[in-house]
Amino acid sequence: MSGISVATIDSPEFINITSMNPMISKCEVKVLYVGQNRNHSFITKDVATQMAQSLPGCPIVGYYIENKEDFGDHGDQMIIDGEGIKFNKLTKPYGFVAPDSKVWFQKFEDTDDFGNKIVREYLMTEGYLWTGQFEECQRVINQGNPQSMELDEKTLKGYWSTDNNRGVEFFIINDAIFSKLCILGEDVEPCFEGAAVTAPEVSSKFSRNDDFSKTLFNMVQELKELTFSLQDKGGTSMATENVNAEFAEENAAPVAESNTDATLEEKTENFSAEEGKVNSENTVKNETNVEEFTKKEEDNSDEKKEDSTEAEGDDSDSNEKEDEDDKEKQPKTKNSLEEKFALVEEELKELKVNYAALEKQNKELTAFKNAVENEKKDELINSFYMLSDEDKKDVIENKTKYSLDDIEAKLSVICVRKKVNFNNEENNSAKEQPAITYNLNETEADALPAWLKAVENIRNENN
């Protein structure tokens, strides 16, 4: 069998890849923000963190409209034809989120519909677009476009709940998987106001020191959690100081070693006698800095708790007042997305009802037409009484396939081939009905039946 390829026992020779395909461009995606959003759903930060696990490998799609020279919406298309109603997707892949892409939370100051400044925390990630393959997506890198996420309906879990302050129902999302990220046109408003696909902006400022900062931040958080747990269990301030001292001792050694290595590489032998002194001073400084940083973090956390408690009370009061003022000022002009969605649903239901009525009416008319046509065909076949049922067998069995003209022509041909004597047949039936004589040679052709005209035409052709 040809086409078989079997690996040999030689070890593979790997290539060190240090570059990327030049036909793709890196982008940055603001996926969603934490909290309530305009399509009446609610996503907590913990749920968004869990959902972010499905971002790597997620496709970035779009529906590009050439005459508009921009992208459209999600590209949902409803088709109504003789086969029924079906839905179609017009979007196509323009890129993807790489498996090793960074995913993080970032706060942005957004402006709402009323011009108010709101700080929102967005879930963000990196992606890649095939700008060399699809030139239309180069505008996303140059100008930026809105973005809207799409979730997998099979894995979407949650429940409905009512916001007591606003009296509006929200769908609380507990878990979901990202199915795709969709590029929108500039004139399409996304669900999450600031969600967009742009050239790298925030991620371009990332540096190697960010890994160190992240590690240090995690270590401090773990230290704080350990300190609070000891305090909850009845631990004294001495226990906290011991923990801080142990933390400083564990982290002072690698700092001293790194400083020593750097000194040996950069300094000459003249400074070798002073290294021990410098390292010991650095160790003491690191211990002091860690203790001071921990105390500051504890004080700041207490202050933040008090400030957040006061701010929540003030914000709730101010939000209620703003909502009441907005309702009084604009009771008629403000239409929610829920009302628009309800209108679309009603229109769709009306279209379905109208379509079903038309379909039913079409079936009834078709059945009536077929019944009338079959009756005419039976009358025409019966008019050829001079032929036997065997002669008319083909026409009878395929009556639905043949038209009236086809049946008339076929039976007329059979009559000519069998040399049927029409005069004799007519004389035999003269006892029951008045005698009518047809002269095939006369010019009054309009008085002849249609099937006799066909016989005359065939006779003329044979002569």
C-alpha cells in the first residue's frame, strides 16, 4: 500500500523557534467587566476568574461588511423558506487567543450613558489576528473595534435574581465557557461598554520585573493571611513578630546570595573583603522592610474596610437618588434592552404565526388544485373509450406526472397506431345520443374536439 510513512529509530532534531509568523499581529482584548452589565447578567470576579480558564485557544471571529468597510454585529441570520425557519452564522475566524497568552484583571474609568465616570474592573487577555491573510482585520490593530464575547449555551449555569435597589432582574452567572470573542463594528454597541479589541496597550508596558512583583505580592498576601489566621486563633503580637522574622530570614538568604553573585561578577578582587559586611547589612534592611511593609498593609486594610463601609452607604444613597432623578427626568425616552428584546420576540412570534398560516393555506390550495386537475385528467382518459385499459395503462399509472396535453397526445398517438375507426365508434353510440358527423377534411377545425385535432395533425405528418 502506497503512502505509508513510519518513523525511524533516530531521535528527533528539534528547532529552536525564536520568532513568530510575520503575517499575524498581536492584539489586546477587553473581554468583560465584573459586576452588573447592560444585558441584565451579573458576573463576580471569582466566576470571571474561573471562566478565564477557557480563554486560551478561544477563536476571535467577526462579520465583515464590504460596502460598509467595517465589521457588523454577531452575524446571526434567520432564513425562512419552503423548508421552514433556520438560523445561520455569517461570522468567520480572524484570529485566536494563544494557549500561553497572559490573562489579567485591569481597572478602567468608563463613561456611562449619562456622562458619569465609573471605574470598572475588566478581564483582559492577549490575542493574535491574521492581518496578513485578512487585510480587513488590520483596521482593528490601527483603530480598534468594540468586542462582544459569546458563551457556550450547553455549559452556561446560573439563576435569575432581582436587584432590590433598582427592581430589575439579573441573571447571576455561576459558570460558563467562552465559545468565541466577536469583533463588532464601530456603530454596534457592545454589552460591556468598554469591551474592545485593540493593539497592545496595557500589555505593552509589562516587563520582566512584573514577575518579581507578582511573586512578592503573592508572598505578602500569604503572610497577611497567615497573620490574620494566627490572630483569629488567639495568637499574640509576639507570634506575629516571629512569623515576620521567619519570613525575613527565609527570604534574606537568596537576596544575599544574589547580591554576592552580582558583586563577584561586577566588582574586582579589591572588594572581596567587604562583601560579608555588605550582605549582613542588606539582610538587616530586608528584615526591617518586610516588617514595616506588613504593618503598613495591616493598617491600610483596616482603613480600607472603614472607608469601604462608609463609601457603600454613601454610594447606595446616591445611586438611589440618581435612579429616582433619572426616572423623573426621562420616563418616556429611556428604553431598556429588555423592552427591545421583548419587542423582537413578539415580532418573531408574529412572523412564525404568519408563516404557519401561509404554509397551511399553500397546502390547501395545492391539494385543491391537484384534485381539480386529477378530475380533468380522469375525464380526458375516459373520453378515449375506444381504447382498452391495457392501452391506457401507462397514462393511468403516471397520471400525476403527465399534464393534460401529454395525456391527450399519448392517447391520440395510440389511437392512430391502432387505426381506430372513429366513424364506426360514433355510429355505435348514435342510439344513445344525436349523431354528430366530423369531416377531417373540412376547414372548420375549430369545431373538432382537441384530441381529434391531435389525430388530424399526426395523420398529416404521416402523409
